[in-house]
Amino acid sequence: MRKYPIIEIFTSINGEGTRAGELATFIRLKGCNLHCSYCDTRYACEEDASCTWMTIKEILAQVTTKNVTLTGGEPLLAEGIEELLEALRDYSVEIETNGSRSINLNLSYRPIFTLDYKLPSSGMEEFMNTDNYKYLQPCDVIKFVSGSTADLEKMWEITKTYDLVSKCHVYISPVFGAIEPADIVEFMKEHQMEGVRLQLQLHKFIWAPNKKGV
Ligand code: SF4
């Protein structure tokens, strides 16, 4: 029977995305193919990270809310991820993905995707899969985690090149401690970024910024 490498399953509020502030069960899968400079979940990424191998039945037994968010690491790396997603089809499923993997999955329903675009300061921009943008739906989010003015400039270039505002939600999220949210607002005003939203990660304000399982 297939098992999945689970770092943690917990219930909390969504810290970001269109369901920010709503309760959700988070399923954090082990492993990531990127190495972002600002990663705050390295404990889920390393090869020797400790995890629990769980069956679908065992995972479902820990789901306590209608909203379910798959996260990581990079959840789309997990072998058999489509099988797990099918088992979750009666829930409202969101997948937080790093933007390097295809979101064109073979499923009987369409989850919501929150798709990162890794900007220059992440060091991972070369791995972005912009082919994904043809599969975007209005419920999806493209999230630009920005840590500098150069990041914001690139964010705006990508947004315009792929006409992202007309396809889905477009969020800018500051790298915590690297850039002042007020400076992002100034940049948004200067560039008349209509339809783009600044988003602060709620859990970084409610709990200590590095607290796990919240
Ligand atoms: S994609 Fe996410 S989990 Fe992976 S290294 Fe980057 S920030 Fe960390």
C-alpha cells in the first residue's frame, strides 16, 4: 500500500492566499527540489528530515476541516500525489507549490493552486515553469515573495508579460524582515499596480516567525 512522507499534519488558520484567516488542515509533505535563500521550512526539505510514512487512510483520519492545504517542501514531488488528491476530492483542496512543477494534473476535480514565482533574491528563478500559466483559473493565486526592489521590478515584468492579473489573483508577499511592507506599497503606487494585492503572512504576526505547526 502506498505511503506518503509526512512532516506534519495540523489544523490552523491559513496564513495567506484567498482563504487567509480561514481554518484549514495542513498536510506538509517532505522534500523540495529548490533551495530558496529565504526558506523558512528547511526542516521539511532536507533528505534526512524526519517524517512519518502514512497511508491515505491514516492521512484522512487527521483531516478535521473542509479546507485542506497541501504544502511542503514541494507537495507535487511526492510519488502518487494524484492518488492522494483524488482521495481528498470531497474537501476544498488548495495546493501550495513552488512554481517549478507542472500543475496540469490528471484529476477528476480542480484544486486551487497557490503558485510561487521565485524572484531573483530567491536564487531559484531559473527553475520557474511559466508553461503553467496557461492552466491558471480565476480561483488560483500567483504569489511573488519579494525581498528587494529588484524583485519587485521583476515581479511587475512577469505580471505584465503573462497578463496574470486577468487570469488569477496576484499577490506580493514580503520576505519577512528583508523589505518593509510600506516600501512595497510605495512601489505599487508608483507602478499603478491595479489588481495586485500586498499580502502579509498572518501567522508571522500571530506567532513567533519561525514557529512550526501553526
Ligand atoms: S520552494 Fe519553498 S520549501 Fe522549497 S526551498 Fe523554496 S521556500 Fe523552501
